[in-house]
Amino acid sequence: MKIIFATGNKGKLREAAEILGEGFTLMCPADIGITEDIEETGETLEENSVIKADYIHDRTGMDCFADDTGLEVDALGGAPGVHSARYATEGHDFDANIDKLLAELEKCPGEPRTARFRSVVTLVFKGERHFFEGTLEGVIAPARRGGNGFGYDPVFIPDEFPENTVAELDDETKNAISHRGKALRAMAEWLRENA
Ligand code: IMP
């Protein structure tokens, strides 16, 4: 089936294509001439994923989905959470965000560095919304390691691979355990049963 993933993030798009596999023709907004940034003005991951999915559905009438992901760090009271993309600056500056995260954790010596990625996916199918969620538990590394993935991957050590950051895992391994992998596989299963 043909479906639009409401994202401009190439890393997310590549992951989703691998996770959903054959049977889905995945398009992104740029493929159909929508290139503007969608403003994420919500106060929760749910709200932001709805904003992105509705934006694309309202303009195209097509089935589509969006994800919004946050990194929740326990020692920082769940921050950066819904503000993960713009933690350090207004732009999506992955490097600056990681620098700020490590600096904030240095101010909490002795505190556990436990954290999780949480993804909320909103699917708009035949005009109706459906929600799917996935989490990945782990700890924040003291410094960056690895060159794969994107975003906070170089400083996130998943519980399943305590020797590696997510940026040291190959795509297939990340997708098998990741927050987005879990949410998108649940969505794909729902679509296979209901589409
Ligand atoms: P958003 O869902 O695009 O708003 O992402 C929020 C922030 O989390 C951005 O800085 C992303 O780069 C980061 N992020 C989203 N998904 C992942 C992931 O799978 N790994 C690492 N960082 C991520």
C-alpha cells in the first residue's frame, strides 16, 4: 500500500522503509512537493505526532503517518522529552543537543544515567487516527561513540547491548530493538489486519 511518512528526517525515513519492508510504498512529503517545516507546537509527543500527520493528511487526503520521539533522562526529570529536537538551539542541531545533554548530566554526579527513547506514531488511515507507541530503555554514555544512526544515538547505550551505543549498531540491529521499530511494527501489523 502507498503511504506517506510525514518526516523530512532521512534517518527516520530509511529506518521506516526497512522496518515496514515490502508491501508498503513509502513516500515523504518532499516527494509530493511539500517541503516546508511543520511547526511542532504541541506539549506532548502525542500532540506533535498528530500535528504532523494531520498537516499532511489535510493537504493530500492520503493515508499517512508521523512519529514524534523524545529522549527522557531520569536524572533530568524526563528532559529533554518533547523538546528533544530543540534542546540546545532552535535548529535541529544534533551535535549541540548532545553537548548540552552531557553538560547537564555532569551537573548531576552520582545520579543514575538511565533514560529511554519514546516514540509515538499517529497513523491517519481512511481519515481516522490510530496511535502506536514504542520505547527503548538504556543509559546515557559519558561521551560519543559510533558513526551510525542519527540524533542522540552516539550517547545512548541500550539495555540489550550494554557494550555499545546505538550509533555502534548496524541498522538492522537498531530497528529490531528500537522505539520506532516497535511502534512501526505495531502499525504495520494493524494495517495488515485492517487495510
Ligand atoms: P523528532 O521526533 O523528529 O521531533 O525528534 C526529536 C529529537 O530526537 C531529534 O533531535 C531527533 O534527532 C532525536 N531522535 C529521534 N529519533 C531518534 C533515534 O532513533 N535516535 C536518536 N535520536 C533520535
